[in-house]
Amino acid sequence: MDTQNQELETLRQQLKDQEKLASLGMLSAGIAHEIQNPLNFVINFSKMSFKLLKDLNDIVEDNEDKIDEADREELDDIVADLQENMNKIVEHGERAISIIRGILMMSRGKEGEFIPTDICRSVKEYVWLSYHAMRANYKGFNISIHEDYQENMPMVQIIPQDFNRAILNVVNNACYAVWKKSQYAPADYVPTIEVSVKSDGNDVVVTLKDNGEGMSEEVKKHIYENFFTTKPAGQGTGLGMAITYDIIVNRHHGRIDLDSKEGEYACFTFTIPAKK
């Protein structure tokens, strides 16, 4: 009877955690929506500034005979620096917009809708999103991320909000595994996550590998079961990998391969049909 009560309490806590996550998801979507508007202003005004810089260059060239050589060189340097700064603002602003669109899509995307997606860009964004979330929650957290994205891959039909959630689930676990190992590993241990996206015939293959704690054979047997977690109470719902399995295998008609050695590494490989 005590065991049953304990299981019920565990289930109750996990459901409470899920409710909290759902509320946080709604809050995140609201925040993302509000941030998107000022970001659009930043990008648009940056692009307008490019035009102003071009106009300034034209004026300088029209009055070149009235400007001494030293002043002209200084003006050219200032304009070049401003153009470089504008390029960076636009580049990072558009990346932020892309991440926000992904968050909004995850929160309100149509159920089961396949959309042509730049899968390399999508994986990259959610790998780094997980990394920065970990840094925000664990003081001093840092890792080395090795990325290998195949160039010129065509757009692939996926359910973006689901597929991105699967990437996030695995990378969150990878970040936690390397962080936990770093608490007791030798000083020369470098927490590392390796990411690869490539095409293989008619399939797309995404590989996510970490050099964290790895998994025992027993853990591997239960990894995709609902409510199974190796994290301390309150730090995991035990639903992430079950959801990931459902997303990759059932919704995208793919497969997940797991290779892991306890104490050394864990490697998840997603293989999905490359519907174009």
C-alpha cells in the first residue's frame, strides 16, 4: 500500500510539473509575441540606416574636392564601421526573430501540419536555445558544441513545432548529463556536445552526441517510457523522451537509434524520411 501511495504521489507531482510547464509555455509565447514587434522595428530601422549611409557616401563623393585626404580616410573608416555594425544588427535581429517564430509555432502550430523547413537552421537554433537555457539555470555552466551541417540541403517537410521539441528534449538531457559529470570529473574534462545533420539517400539523419554520464543497460531499456526519469524529484517529468519517441517514430515515420556507454557518452540519431 505504501508503494502505491508513493507511486500516486510521484504521478501527482509529475502532472503538477506538466501543468507548470504548460503555463510557462503560454507565458513564453506571450513574451515572444511582445518581443517580436520591437525587434521588427530594430531590423527595419537598421535597413533604413543602410540607405542613409549610402546617401552620406554619395554626398562625400560629390564634395570630395572640398575634403582633405586625412578627413576623407577617417570618414571612409567610420562609414565602413557603421555598415559592419548595421550588418551585425540585422543578422542577429533576424536570428532572434526566427527563434521567436519557432517558439510561437511550438505553442500554436497546427496539429500534424508538415511544413517545408530548413532543417539545419532549425536544429542549430534549438541546440543553442537549449544551451542558453542551461546557462541561465546553472551558474558557471559552459560546454563545447561541435557542429557539422551539410551544405545546400533542400527544404524538408517536417512538423516544425514537434521536431524542434524533440531536438530540445535530447539536447536538454545532454546538457544536464555533461553538467552533472563536470561536478566530479577531472579538471581536464571538457563537456562537449556534437551535432550533425546530413542527408542519406532518401532520409535525413540528425545526430546528437554528448560526453556526459552515459546510460546503463537498465536505463536504456526504459528510456522511452512515460514518467521514467533519472533526474532528482522536481527536475524532470519523465515525459521528454516518450514525447520525443512519439514525434520521431509515430508522427514523422522515422526511427531513433541510441548508442551509449555508461560513464562515457550518449548518442541519439534521428532518421526521418526526407519529404521534399
